[in-house]
Amino acid sequence: MALPGPRRRPRPRAAAVALVALLAVAGPSGCGLVSGSPLTDDVKPGTVGRGLPLKDAQLTVTSKEFTENIILGQIMGLVFEAAGATVIDKTNVQGTIGAREAVRTGTADGMYEYTGTGWITHLGHVKPIPDMHEQWMAVRDADRANGIAWLPQARLNNTYALALNAANEKKYGVRNLSDVAALLKKDPDAVTLCLGNEFATRDDGLPGMAKKYGMKIPSANVRKMADGVVYTEVSQGRSCTFGAVATTDGRIKAMGLAVLADDKRFFPNYNAAPEMNAATMKKYPQIAALLAPVTKALDNTIAQQLNRKVDVYGEDPHEVAKDWLIKEGFIKEG
């Protein structure tokens, strides 16, 4: 089970970053890490990292291979670097399980993971917890037994949603998924969907959504395609009216799409939070205070802005992360 709405892989910061993914080797989960490249930025503390609390520490950060998670991994690494640590960059790892196993086994010290992914994919639960904070607490408490320490979550919630273009939003007057269900009963031909293959089959995707909202969608009304193509098709509004998107994707705003409210709160919460190796946190408990204000600042608007810089404008994920941290005053250039 992957994170909702996987995005186009960005251009890596350097050849060594791309090499990390190529050097992945089989492990207990089928993925693993064997190499990485050091961060060599000339950065120093801003509002975080004063006094260099991680001086002489050697820490490794990792991430999955999609835009947002790479940016978050770079954010974590840069904060550690500004606080005095020597940081090894093992971001851009293919697959959810590989990055998770790196943190669990200590091959990496930390990453940003999503609460819904932790609860459903890694811990094996079927039913998500509707309240965001309660979902985070449940993951935090359950994962302790696996040697994983979850630090406080961000407001950033990269979950699923249905979206449509402005013309169709005005034409049909829909604002939430209950409106879509009502439109389906009134005018079945109006409800056509463009979906990624994964969303079409996942329990927290189309099957569950249709059940929750009482939607009986004719199979002829559903078009399956690569996730990235969904945004283009929905923005054009010809082959489908609605599309399944990830709520923090930068293409939503860039393409002028309107996201429909999940008024019955069906989709799980996928709030980003630092997922750390427990032994690392025992050795360096100061990490919690370093990451807390940075994580707190992350929300869906910020995520969309950062993701758009990479996915739409082709900027480097590392530089995007660095620019944001400097702009917010968390770190400074040396």
C-alpha cells in the first residue's frame, strides 16, 4: 500500500542521490539501503539548532521516492545539519516498506511518514481512526514495540480527495462527496471518474468511498490511468468530470482544480510526522525539540507550494526544502 497520489519522480539533487535508489538491495521486506551521500550545505542555526545540540552526531535521513516525501526528508536532514550533525542523505528510496525498514533497523535514523500509512500499512489495521490526533497517538503507542518513535504530527494531511475543474464545479454545483452521490442519482452520466489504478481497488479508495456514500457508479463511468495523468484529464474535463487526487499535490492549484470536501470523513488521515529510530531518540532526545516547530509549520498549503515548485516548475527538492527553511527562519546560510 503506497501513499495516496504518488507523483512524478523529481530530478535528483545530485547523481549520488539517484544512485541510492539504484543501490537498493533485498532485505526482510524486499527493499533496503546500502549507500548514501553526505549533505554538504553551509548552513547554521536560525530559530532551531542554536547551541549546535547535535554537534558530533552522525545521522542518516531517508524518504520514499515521491516528491513530497523527498522534500520532507531533505527538510529533516537540513535541520540536523544546521544543528551540528553530519548527515547522510538516503532519501528517494523506492517503496514505503524499504524506507520504513531502514528506520526500524537503524540503517537510517529517521524520515517523515504518514499516520494513516503507519496505522494501516505498517501496523496492519483495517479501520482508520477519524480524529487526526487520536490516529497519531494510536500509531505512536502501537509502534513503540517495533522500535519506532513517532514525534508530533503536522497539519499536513496528504489524503485522497475527488477534484474537478472550475467549469464543472460551476456547472454541477457540487461542494462535497454527498453532492456527488446526489448528482449520481439524478444524472448518472454526469459522474465520470478518472482514477489511478491503486485508488480503484484500495479499501480506502473507490470501493470504500462508494460504499460510504451510497454511490452505485457504472463501470463504464470509470477510467483507470497513471496517477499523474488524472490531473491533466480532470483539468480538461472532457474524458471525466471528477478525478482522484492527493490533497497536497501542487498541481491542484496550478491547474485550477477544486477539491471536494469529504463531509462524511471517509478517507483516512495521512498526517506527516517524524518517524524515528527509538535508539536514536534515546541517544539524541534533543531531536524532538529541533523538529517540533518545523513540523508544526507544515500544512497542506505549504506542501502544495513546495510540491508545485518541483512537479510543475522542475526545481530541485533539496533546494526547495532549503529555501523554505531559510525563508521561515528555521536555519540560516553559513
